[in-house]
Amino acid sequence: MVSVADAASSTMPANLRELPWWKGAVIYQIYPRSFRDTNGDGIGDLKGVLQGLDHVASLGVDGIWISPFFTSPMADYGYDVADFCDVDPIFGTLEDFDAVVEKAHKLGLKVIIDQVYSHTSDHHDWFIESRSNRQNPRADWYVWADPNPDGSPPNNWQSVFGGVSWEWDARRGQYYFHNFLKEQPDLNLYNREVQDALIAAGRFWLERGVDGFRLDALNFAMHDRDLRDNPPSGLSAHEVSRPFYMQEHKYNMSQPEIVDFIEKFRAMLDDYPGTFTVAEVGGPNPIDEMKAFTQGSGRLNSAYNFDFLYAESLDAERVMESAGLWDQSADEGWPSWAFSNHDAPRAVTRWAPPAHREDMARVYMMLLLTLRGNPIIYQGEELALPQANVPFSNLKDPEAIMNWPKTLGRDGARTPMPWEGAKQNAGFSSAEPWLPVDPEHARLAVDQQQGNDSMLRFTSQALSARKQVPALLQGSMRFEASGRSSVLILERAHEGESILAVFNFGDTPFQIPESLVSKGDLLLSSRPLKEDLIRDNEVPERMGVWIRAV
């Protein structure tokens, strides 16, 4: 094997230029509340997104996904939408959003935004009208039900964040259903008027130039119309952090009619060629829904789940099991993958011992960029940010507060992006941030990682090298047995080109069998290699390599 000093040019090979832009695209997730603050209120805003786009583009990603910036009372920090077609004043204006889209496109970045179609805020005009009485035009836009004869809720459904999924409303004399917070009433997507209103909201943003959507909690969008009780999961209160996990979620979500709405939504998207849609699909066994949502050409382009986002550890078996659920058939949808996001503790903290986090962050980034599908990089992942320490007194996340101390919560993954290590609040804001900046993050700030040996520079090199390899963008994927749970071997192949990727998560070197690679060029390694370490195709401890067969 021969080491290469620099990553290849980022120009895409000619044989890939005619494929859809999103097939194999790398998406960078921006959580705007914590990205960059420009008006000194301690909260990130759209002008901050605008300022940070040069950094994002310099990485070599293909697009951005912006988490919700819509009008909201912020009970769930933007995922409780009060107006699907406007910007919340804390983030700016519609004109600010237009400026983000314009600059992103000039930088060659596609723009994906969240759409939250399973529920709204209880401050939304639709809900305010729906709850006013049982005869108004939007009376059936949400899920309402009469109490049982004893006054109890209609069934046993439990909410994701804790407690029952039903809230009493005295104005209607009924309960309304909420899979999440009581401030997030579930929409009734069986109602065609609701579907039309949501599709119109999507069209509004497409007309403003967005290139697609990430559909939040899509498999929560419909419920069992007979409101049947969920069966028990078999888990006890001693084994889980909240009652939600003590049920098998057979009736409060994951209904087959969701596919009909998806096809209707896709028909609208087809009026805007080149759009990309990725669904978030939660639950313990989501693969059937992911495939149903993305099958064929008349549904969504991609889907991802929480296999890696909630995994407490990472080994070869877990990767093979999750990725192997996609059989790569012609009519099968296209997967997306995320190791970290705004909903889960950062992967480098979950998976790596503190002493080895910087080495392992590079291995994880390489793995994310190697799996067949679309990698989604969460802001700060390119800096190897660990989960921030947020004291209980500073917690904002309702899930973290309700379930403390059983879970790490989401706030530690949502703390501000560090831009300049020596500046106040690591350059995020001139005011006290809505969540504190972890001092460890200041050391890893963007301006502190300009050297050739930094995680930031490595991420750019890996992304650049990836764009030169059709097998990594579009190729098939197969796994090889390594004989170790700490070593993952996979091959990506496309039109005669083959890349062998080896990931050593463990503390001892691994020798690649001669039967797998007898001659090849080392395209990329997760940390610099000296020639005396390349002995008999040996991969050192805590390291990842890409080897191009020749």
C-alpha cells in the first residue's frame, strides 16, 4: 500500500454527473438556534446561518439541512410549529431565509428544511379554531375523542416524553391526542383538508427555492382510527426511562395509510424536479416502514432511523446488522445515515473512551462516509465535539427535565457551535447563550483547527477524496468477516472499481488477509501513517483506512 499525502480534487467524475444530485450526497445539519448569533440575544439566527455557510461549503458537503426556524412558542424548540409558512422573529425574517438560500446555491449547496407533519403547536391557528367547539370548519383537523364513562382517557397510549398521550380540553369536552408534548397536538392526517394544507405548506417553501425536505417523525403521522389499546412491550419500569417504552406501538403510530399521503406529497414534489426528501423513522423495528416510504419512484427518496443515534456502543456486528437490512435491490429505496444529531447524545461521547475520542472521531467520520447511502453530518461533528456538560439548572429540553437523571437528554448535543476559541462564548454570541458553551468545545473551535493534523482538515480531506470515488458514492456494498467484533471490513464496488474499507475500533493492530487485498493504493487513513507502520497490510489500532484496488 502507498500512502497519499493529499486528498484528491473535489471535482466529480464525469460518469456520475448525470445521476440525481442527492444520490450519495453528504448533508450537513444546521441547528440554527445554536449555530451562530448575530443580534446579541444569545440565540442563533438565520443571519448566523448565512455567515456560517462559507465554513460549511469549505468542508465539501453537498447540501445543508436546517432544523425548524418557523413561528413557534418553543415548547419543543421549534418542533412545535405555530405557522408552517413564516419565520419566528428570534430567527429573523422570510427575507433572511431567502438570503440563506441564495448564498447556499451560489456556494453549490442544496438547501433542505424540516417539515413537521405529524403535529403542530397548540398555538397554531388551526388548533385554536379546532378546540373552540365541535362544529367549526377545523373541528376534525386534530385527533379528538370522548372520555371513557369513568372520565379516563380513551385508551392507554403513552407519549414519547412521558405520561399519557391524551390531554383534556374543557372547551370541547373531549381529549386531544399528542404523541409528544401536550403542547404538540397530533394532526388528523386522515382528513384530506389537512393533507392539502400540509402539501400547500411544502409548496410554499419550494417556491422560495428550497431543494427538499427532511420529514420529521413521519411514522407518527397517523393513528389507529378505532383507538385500540397498545399491547405491552414486555419491558418493566425498572428497565426503561419512561412508560412509552413499556408498550408495543402498534396503534398510536405506524399506520399503513401513511404511504397514501406520501404518494400524494410526492406527486406535488414532482412539479419541482431535482428535489430530495428524507424521512425520519423512529421506533424499535423501523426497517419495513423505511422501505415502504421509499419504495419505487412514486414515494420518498430516502429514510433514516435511530439505529446509530441511540446506540450506546459501536462494533462490527451492529454496523453489519443495520446496513445489512437494505438488500440493495433495484426498486428499494435509498438509505441515509446519521451518527449524531439534535435528538441524541453525540456519538464520540457514546462510543469512544475519553482518551481516544479524537482518534475515534476520525474513524467514525470515515465510516459514516463509507456506508452505502447519504451521510448526514451534524454541526460540530467535523470538530469532534463531545457531548457538552449541561448542569440541571441550565437544562432547557423538556425531555431531559422530565426524565432526569435517567437519560443524558438532548441539550448536551445542542450547545452553541464554537467558532473562535479565545472569544467570549467561543465566538457564538456576544450575550449569554441560551445553553452554556462547554469549555472543552472552545479548545476545539473552528479557528483552533486550521492545521493539517486537525479533525476539521481531515473531514475536508475525507469528503474531497470521497467525491473522486464512484464506488463510495454509488457502489454496492458487502461485508467481509474479520474474526473480531472490533474490526469491520467492507467493500464498495462500482463498474470495475473497488474500495476496501477497514475500521479498527479496538486497541490492537489488525492484519488484513492477503485474500482480500494483495496490492492497492492507500487512498485515505484516519490519521497519518508512517511507512514503517505499513507491514503486511496491517491496520493500526483505532484507525480506519480506504484502500483502492489496482
